Amino acid sequence: MKRFNIIKTSGLVLATALLWLSSCEDFLKENPQDRIAQDRFYQTAEDATAAVNSVYSNLGSTSSGPEGIYHSTTWIAAGLASDEMINKQEGAIANDQLSTFSWNAENSSVSTLWRIHYKTITLANIAIERIPPINMDETLRSRLVNEAKFLRALAYFNLVRMFGNVPLLVKEEEPLNPDVSTVDAIYTQIISDLQAAEGLPLDGAIQEGRATSGAAKALLAKVYLTRKDFQNASAKALEVIQSNKYALWDNYADVFKHTNRNGKEALFSVSFGDGGGAISFWEFGQFNVRLLPPELSREIAGIRNTQGWQAATKDLYNSFAEADTRKKVTFLTEFVNDKGATIKLNDIYIQKYWDRTAEPVAGDSQQDFPVIRYSDVLLTYAEAQAELGNAAPANQYVNMVRKRAKLAEINLAGAALKEEILDQRRKEFVAEGHRWYDLVRTGTLAAKVQKAKAIDVKPMYELFPLPQRERDVNQKLPQNQGY
């Protein structure tokens, strides 16, 4: 798989004022001789490709730390701030606060969420503005610009759901201290970007891991669903389904096998370091480090660096029927050690990302992070149809997901059908960064967390606070209610 070059930038305040490759003081101190003058860059097709690759790089990880959007912050926050996961990482106060719904504007994980998304948006803005004047193949130019628009839309979709009213930055040079825009304005931009990205190829000759037309349509369907525009959500999801480009793997375990990366169920995934290609620990995914129990490293020779920093809630585990094949794939509650003894674990750990054949030592994971899977499209369509009162197609498509899990078909209607779809999303996407968004979107966050964690969730926690460090610099930034 193609891996993308890393470009380091700073957070929102600096990023809005400074240009790419000159925006990070550390970068200049470390490698001043490598700085490329702005008037000499963006001259060739190779420059254009590198510019967009730098946007992709901020989705995964860099050699200097876990700052990629999907490395180890966004999906963990969405899992901890829900009924899905608990924090087991000692000393990780920010994650403790997320798990117990006690975070505030000083929370470092929340600050990181803000920073890494605006970092990605800034790079996308530069690419979108600088690539069009380059003398290059028109097809490639259009594709690269539309890929950058897809990535910008993805980042803003996360931001607007997490923070609500945020600055809407769409140009290379923006005010140093921007005002926030309304949620409606931000969604208008997201939809515009994704409509442009619908012009991307289905795949063809483009490299694996890049945005495609199918990914744009699927993300647009999710945007419409969040906006409660169920007609358009249905229409876009159905376009993906009727493209016949995607399908479910026969077995849930197959979704997470290395040999199936970017396979028929993957609409958009984020890749991590492969073997000797990684520069450092941070370029690998941390699924196994974070989710597998420390007992594995102690009890089985060769397995290393499993920390078990996050674990599943008992409520999540108990919600699975024994017949549901996803249960054994997803969870680890015991294992056999080198001496043949069965080690029973005190917590319920998540093992679905561990391909034991490809990663026998566990630890640093080379697994892709699944941002959009085909089952998400099916359940998006089912939910939109259920909201429109069309029970028959909603049952049909949720049953496709149930059938893969070896569960009996259902025939429900009304509130029971909507609850079943939400429940299938819970079981299908464990530790994939969807749960907090799903619960907020459906107005069920407080009830579900109370049941799983016995925590009374205040309405304020349906948004994250704007980071205080950003508000200290930019006094135009308001604060979300309750913080």
C-alpha cells in the first residue's frame, strides 16, 4: 500500500497565519536547509501529489507522535465518552475524564482533537488553492483537488459534531483570530466539498487508501443522516449500494485480516506503517498496544507491548447474543498461556484488530483503521428508511448485517426497528470511533451511559468544549454551554 510523506504543522492559531512547510518552528530548527521556498514549490505534478499526500499523512501517524486524526485520539474519545469503553491507562487523566464524563476545557485529549483536525484542514486548504494553477494533467489535477476536498469535509464533519460552531477556514490565508461559523454554514461547506468529491474515480488506477467516489457518496449519506435529511441520506447510500462495487465479507473476522485491507468492504481506510517502512513506534497503529491485555505479553513468549489501556464495558459485552459471531471476534476474556493454563482476565478486552497470523507478536499493529465500511452504508440506508417509515427496506438491509453475524432475521417497525439498527451499529463498529456520535445523533447518550456506567450525563456532554488554550489566544471563540 502507498504510504504518504509526513509534514509537521502547528495548531489552529499558527496554522491559519503561516504557510505550509514554514508553519512549524521545530521544523525550521531541525532542518532549515530542507525548507522549500514557497515560490519554488507547487510547480509540478509531483509537488501537487506531495501536497495532497501530506493531508493524508495527518489522518494516520507520524514518526514524532500520535497526532494523526485516526491514530489514537479520535476513535478512543468516541469510545470512552459513551457506553462502549472504559479507561485502564494509569496516569491518563484526560482519558479518565472522557470515560467518566468529567472533562472540561482544559482536557488535553480535547485540545488534541481540535488541533489535529485544523492541522489537516489547513493542509487541505493549501492544496486546494495551490494545485489548480499548476501546469499538469487535467485529470490528475482534478482528482487531487477533489481528494483534498474529501479530506477537508471529513475533518469538518468530525469537528462540527464534536464542537458545534467552529471557525470555517477554507483558504490558505485566513485571519489569525477567526470568528466561529454556524453549524449550518459548516455543513453547507461539507456538502459542497463532498459533492465535488463525488467526481472522483471509483478506484481504477488510483492507489489504495485514497478517497474515491464511493467514499464521498457514503460520507455524504452519513452527513445527511446526521442532518436528519433522510431522503438524501437514503438516496446517497443507495447509490453506493447499487454501484455493485462493494460487498460484505462472509465472516466478520475477515474484515480485519491484513490480506483483506482495502478489500470489498472498505470504502475508506487509514493505513499505518508496514514492516521496515516505519520510522518509529508512532508510525504503527496502536490497536493492539491499547486494546489487548498486558497479561498476553507476560504469559506468552514473543508477544510484546500489549498494554490494555482501554477495555470494553461489561454492558457492551453482555449485549451480544452468544450466537452472534462478532462476539468471539471482537472480545478477549481468556487465553491459554505457554504452560497450557487458561488465564481468565479481569476485564473485557477488544481483540478484533489483532490478525494473529499476520501479527504473531501483537504490539505494533499494521492494521488499517476502517473509517467507512460497507456495513456502515447498509445501516445508514436502513436507518434513513426507518426514519421515513419504510419498514420493509429497513428490515431488509439491517438483516444483511445480522445474517453475516449468523443472527436470525427480524421484522420490526417503528421505535423497535430504530433501536435494533442502533444496536447493530453498536455491535458492528466496536472501537471504530462511531459510538459517541451515534448516541448524540439519536438523543440516547444519557440513557445508554447511565445503563452501562451508572453515570448521569449532563446535556453539555453532547458537545466538547472549545479548548481553553485556543480561547486564551483567540478571544472571539465562544464556549459551549455548560463549560
